Amino acid sequence: MLPPELLSRGGGGALALAIRLAMAKVYLDNGGGFLMFDDPLVNFDATRMGLATGLIKDYAENTQILYFTCHDHQAHALQTGKIEH
């Protein structure tokens, strides 16, 4: 098993996002509630961002997500599903 400290910044961010979504699924499984993210994709490359935005959008179909970012390309990716390179 690879310790999280050995992951890249993007890999660590992906792990953190996966853990948050898994925990939210367990805690919010009966409905209600929401998730709040503050720049969870900040260290992601285009490939990782594309996968992560897809997961976030899928999750948002059943749970409200508040997403804060100061990066236009992240907001665009979440709104359109298109990643700008």
C-alpha cells in the first residue's frame, strides 16, 4: 500500500475527493444534506480534472453541491463538462 504522503499533489487531491464523496454517500444516503467544496480540483491535470468533474456532476444529480473556485477553467469544466487545455 502506498502511503498518501508519496502521492503527487494531484494524486493526493484525487484521493481526498474520492474519500469525501465516499463518506458523503454513506452519511447522506437517505437524502437531504449537501456537499461544499473549495477548489478541490486545483492541482489536477486535464485528464484527472475531466474524470473528477464527471464524478462531481454524477453525484450532483442526487445531492446539492456548492462549489467554490477562483479558476475559470474549473467552473467552465463543471458547467459544460468540457476541459480547456
